[in-house]
Amino acid sequence: MSLPVPEEAARDLYGRLRSFLPGVVLDVGCGVGSVAAQLGGTLILLDAVDLRGPDAPSAPFVLGDACALPFASGSLGGVHLARVLHHVSDWRVALTEARRVVRPGGAVAVTLGGRMFASELAPLRDAVFDEGRRLGLEGAHHVHGPSGYEDVDSVLGSGEVVEVSFPQLDTPRQVVFDAASHPYAWLPGQDLSPLQAVAEQVLARSGFEPDQPVEHERVISYRVYRSDDR
């Protein structure tokens, strides 16, 4: 499940990101295209599979590999990578490729995700992940991807922080079932059906009223790496 970002927060975040990304921007791992639609401007979408949905902008789409971008060196104003580095065969190569195709004055914008469920809701999500690992399931994060922005820095240098935070209401039920089915949370090709029962068990012993909304802070954080900082 991809949780919506309030319009004002989205306008702030993607407006600031766009100021770092002049001209044509390549959105690597564009997925359904909803983030690309928020970025706006002149875009090229790239993914290994065409998953574009109704929100995707009418921009050129390329079936391609993040580790072997089909673009000349220095030919793009920017590259955008949102929660994609744990899905590629070699995240270091993907970052090096992103840097290669960006011209001087452009930038690479990277997000590894954000704190979707903070405060007292976070342990519920963590409990589902822990139980899933005990069942032998592999989470996507930190298996094939960087463990944090420090790892990204080791390839691209020091990045500038661009982030927004905003209050959000979620129920405990939403949290546990998001953890059990979120496409970015688990490595693809696994049978996630046992996690539905896990989510029910975590919810039952949590002490929370399952459908009572809880307000918490959600944070979406990017690092922006300018091409002249190489």
C-alpha cells in the first residue's frame, strides 16, 4: 500500500526536489508513476517492468536496467531514485550509473523510504517484520540495498537533506496489514500469505483498539547529490 501524501506537503517536497533537477529528469524504478507525476517537468520513466497506472505522466517510458542505463554520460539534468535500490542487482552500480548520466549542474535524488509509522505504532510494524523473518521470509531492505544514507554517501559523496514531515492518522489494523503486504517491504517471489495470520496475531496482542485512529508523524526524506560534488 502506498500511503498518500497531503497536497501541501507533496507540493513542498517535490517542488524543492525539482529545484535541484534541471531539464530532463530520469525516474529510475518509476513503478506506477505516481511520484513522477508529482515531480512534474520533463521526464523519462524507466523500470524493469511496465507497471504504469492512471496517475503516470504522459512521458517517454523505457524498459531498462538501473545498473546499465541506456543514456549517454552527462546527458540528463537529473536522476530520481525512490525506494528502488533494494530491488536492483547491485545498488552501488546503480548509483554509479545515475551519477554517470547526470550533467554538471544536475543532481541525483535518492530516497530509501521514510518513517511511515512512528511513535507507538512503530513496534506493531516491527513485530510483523520480526515474525515474518522467523517464518523464513526475507525483507527487501538491507538485504540487497544500502543499510542507510551513509552507504549512499560512500558512492556519491555528501548529500543535502530534503524532507517533509506531517501528521497522519492510521489505525493499528492498517499498520500491521501494511507491513504484511507492502511491496517494498519484502523480497519479490515469496509467498506472503502466512503474514496475514501474523498480522492478526500481532494486532490481537497489541492492546490497541484495532480500528481506533492514532495520530503520528510521518517523514519522507531524500538526499540530493549535486553532480559538481563528485
